[in-house]
Amino acid sequence: MKKLLLGLSSLVIGSSGMMSVVACYKDQEPSIIFQTAQGQAYPLSTALKPFAAYYNEKFKDHKDFIKVKFQFQDAYEVDGEKIQGHGSFDEFELIRDAKNNIESRDFKKVPNIILGAQSGAYVINQEGRLLDLSDKGIKKDLFFDKIADLHSVLAGQGSTDKIFNIPFDNADVDSVVFNLRLLNKMFEIIKQGGGTVSEQSDIVKKSKTIKEKDIPTTSIWSHIELKTTEQNQKPFDGYTVDDETFKTLDGIRELALKFADNIKMKDEDKITTSTLSGEVLSIDYQEQTFLKELHTKIDEKEKSAFQLDENKKVKYNLVDDTDLKPKFKSLWNDYSNTAKTVFKKEVVEQGVKSKKAFHSIKYMKNGKEEWGSWEIFKFQSAISFAASVGAYQNKITRFTKNHPYLGKVEKGQEADFYKNNASESDVYMTTQVMKSKNSKYGVFNEGGSSIIPVASSNDKVNRATKKFLEWLYTGTNTIGTKEEHNWFTLARTSGYVMPLKDVVTKDKQDEFKKIIQELESKLKDKTKEELTEANTETEALYFKLNMLRSASISLDSLLKLNEENTIAKAVATDDKSAQMINTIKTSLLNQTRDEQTETKDFSKLLHELNAIKQQ
């Protein structure tokens, strides 16, 4: 869920290697183009659209005004104009494409503002095209100091008193989400197999709050039972699940493998093409989870997989550092061993073939195909390291009932929809896990994106870009029923936190939790049907509740940075390190595909990464 640049008086938005996009012809008014690597139906995208509409109407007579238009991965329509998508979900691809167009002086293909990766400013700064917003009050001291320090380093400036990759939307991309009904079944099987499940554990207590125990027959989980042998009737003997299990990344991965290794499928003949595959643990943004766990194993606070040296060049510690490389190898082998496919079957019905599988861990494709939140929602995952902004997509809501990527529920199908998917009482979400066993520090993974404003040779465009961003960060709006700060509107409509110093505070968190408790109390007796009824106050409040849950969880994670033993690692990204990270991402993804798995040994992976470095 992570997201660019310069504009002239007439623009053609586009990108090399991507589909062509909307043209603003010479007889049209100029626009400020704000580009993100998200689909137009993503939580952030749906929240951002009203900001542009409000700003364009409210400030249209201001001397520095130029109309703002968002461009997403896919097409959408605004004010009768269809704005084509740029075609990419990859933030760094947008950054790199903008840099290439600046280098080739093809400025018509460069947007004014990029919502991109935290290190994107480093890339654009190489071209001297970062737009300084400090004269509009968007300075380092506007933001939560721990995040501001991180972002000032990544721009690659000689000093760190200024901030150029501007923090915008923070959210846990690896919050821990539980399907409590599946978790309850896991615990019952573990106990049946001789294991110990602590009744004092908060997670175990949560798993017992479910209103029903039966697993929908659409899920492969409904076929799972304990696997025993004559020699081993109690395969979980000596194994304990308690709160400590869920406090470390490797503890959760080990639970996933231990459980998957000791189950089997019953009634295999009833597994059909419509049966949904499953896993114990699903992971969004697997490359980030991997790097975070690797960083927990580094004792030096400043060292990361990729960092800037004294000359502001990227150091490829991942493949070069003598201390880090063996840790990298050990963790890669561990990830390869814990991600295991324990069941696979090809089902054929009426000539249609379909592979069904069960994994200990499954890495998500993301985009329009797979998200941990959807796996929780459809009873495919018991646990997920998932984007917190999926809070309105991990259970039965109006959004999941009408989701453009999940498929709209047609009339007459409502009963199956309510029966086969997770409801409010089935889902529990909490903050990201920051530690591994024996780690010296907890490592905070900054999810979300930065705003990277790109300087234009057109002063009017620069003034207009600054005017919009000044309002976005420090202004108010009446998009809802009353005037409120933009940061709060963003939180209640998208689930993201704008990490301003006045927002990342214990007092603000207490305010969030109070509103959440009030909403939960107001909605606790509502039925599934009432919660999903469109254009009702109940549905609107349920949406707000879930977005504020996401924001609150992300705020909890941010506040942990105030603790002495929690740190954030600056990961510098250039073209080579981006390719390396993408190689890790793809290699992990291929380990757990339902269709065909491929495990890459470390020597081959290291060879590929070194080849990228030598380019």
C-alpha cells in the first residue's frame, strides 16, 4: 500500500514502459498532477479524491491556484473527464520513470507530486529537482521527530536539518490480523495433539469470543484435522502456545510451520474447484517483513541492508557486509524452511482444472489479486501480516459486498455472502510485531508513503504545488458535516495517520480510542445486514469505526518509537537496491504459489543480487 512530479502549463501524463495516460491539451487549463501507485479503489485513493474536489472548489479564485488532479494505477472519472491510469502498482517504478523523463527533458511526462517510497527523494534529488516547501511551513519540526529524522536522512542531503521526502500517510503494512474462528480451530487441534494452549493468553481469550465455531465449507480449513501416526499420537506434545508466541516474527512463523506439519485433509473428494485454498499465515509486502526481521538481528542501530555512506552513495550491505551477509543467509534459509506447502491437489470439473493447496505461510501477490485482509475475510488465513488499512476489507462490510476487485454480490446471493465470510466478531487486528527472538531492538517498519514535490521551471506551477500541499498538511475542510483538520479527515476516511508532531501523541491516541469505544458501543447490536446497508448512518459509522481502528493501531506503532528499545532503520533505495529488493520479493512469492512452487537456494539468490550490483 506504498506510492510524483514536475508539471508545465500543458501536460501529457505518462511513463515509459507503461500505458499512455490522459492528455491535457494546449487549449485546456493546466493542472497539478498528483500521482500515486495505488488503484483508484484503494482506501487511500477513495479518501484522497474528496480532498481534490474540495480544494479545487474552495481555492479556485486564489491567485496561486491551479486545479489538482489525481492519477492512479487504473482509470477513473472526475467532473466528466476520464483520467487514464498509469498502469503501475510499483512506487519505485514511478520514481525511476520520472527521473528518466527529467534526464531526457521530456517534462510533459512528469507529474508535479509523487506519492512514493520514503527514499524516493534521494532519486529525484540526484537531478536537483526537489521542490523546497519550507517557506510554506512544511519543515522538519512540523512532524513527529522520530519520523522526521528518518526522512531527512533518506534524501541524501549533506545536512539533515531539512526534509524533502515529506511524510504523508503512515500505516502498518504488517499489522497482525487474526481470523478468530480459524485460530480457535487451530488451538483445538493443537490441544488434541497434546500441545499446551495457555488459557491466560490474551489471544487465546480473544479466540473464544467468536459467536459461532463452524468453518464455511467454501474454505479448505473446513477439511483440516489432526494428523497422527501409530508412532506419534500426540504430535504437539511439548509445544506451547502463549502470548510469547505472538510477540516475535519468528515465533509466529514457527507456529505456522508446526501446525501445518501436523494436519491432514479429510473428505478430499469434497474439495472442488470452488473450494478456496488456504494457509496458516499470509504476508503482505513479504520483502519488507523479511528485511525487518533481518534488521532485528543487527546490533548496530545505524546499519541497514542499504544505507548511505559518507559520500551519500548507497552501500549494499546486504551482499557486501561481512557481519550482515551470514545473517542474511541464515534468515533466508529459515524463511525457505518455514514456508511449506503441505497439501496440493488438482481438481477437475467439467473440463476446468484448478490447483488447491494449503501452506504454512503464503506470500501475497497484492495488486488486484491477493491481500492478507481478503484471506482473513474469506477464511483462508488464520493469521496475517496485513496492511491495517484493510480493516474495512477483512470482514463483512458494504465495501466487501460491492468491492470492484472481489466481485459485487448479486441479488439473491446475500445469504451465501453473509454465511461464507468473516464478520465483526471473527476478526481481531493489532499492531505490527517488531522483534525476533533474542533481538536487541524492536524494529519499526514505516508503512505508507511520502510526498515528493518536484520543482518545475514554471514558477506558477511551483507556487500552485506549494499552495495545495500547504493546505493539505496544515489546513481544514468541511468535506464532512463539520469543519475538521485535514489529518483527521484522512484518518477517518482512509485509516492512515499523517505523522505530524501534534498528532503522534498520547493525548491524540486517547481521543482516537475514546471515539472507537463510542462507535463500538453504538454498533454492537447491529446485524450484518444493517452494517452493510448502503446510504445509512449505521453503515457510515461502521466505515468510520474501521478506518479509525487502522489509524489507532498505526498510531500505537508510531508511539512505540518513543521507547528506548524500538528503532527505525533508514533503507536507502536506488535503482540497484530496488531491483535487489524486488528479486527478494519475487523469490519469496514463488515459494508459495498454489500453481507451482520454486524455492531458490541462497547461493543462487546471492549470485543474482551481486549481478544486479555489478550492472
